[in-house]
Amino acid sequence: MSKAVFYHAGCPVCVSAEHTVADHLKEPVEKVHLGQQSDRVAEAEQSGVKSVPALVIDGQVFHINHGADLSALK
């Protein structure tokens, strides 16, 4: 089974991407709101996430639109 994690900051761009992309994948997607789970920012960064919203599937990062740089969430 693939592992998918959707990182976002809760902004309108992120919420739109969640509803448009993450909610439509066949496999379950772990959704991480970095504004509420700031302890996971380092994890996102180590996964290669540079901005949110971003979807990481099996270690491959897909940056979706541009809501905020990850550095803004530190």
C-alpha cells in the first residue's frame, strides 16, 4: 500500500487543494495541518516539502499551487 501525506497550513489555497486532490485519491491520505501541528514542520521539511499545500506519495513530493513557504510555518 502506498503512503500518502498531505501537508497544509489551513489557508484557502490549501483547503481547496485538499478538497480537489487529497480527498479524491484511492488510498487513504494522512492530512497534516502544520498550523495546528507545528511539531511536524521538520518532518515535512525532511520529506522535501518546500511550500504548502504539498502531497507526498511514497517519498515523492508534489507541490500544489503555492499557499505558503514552509519557512513561514516555523
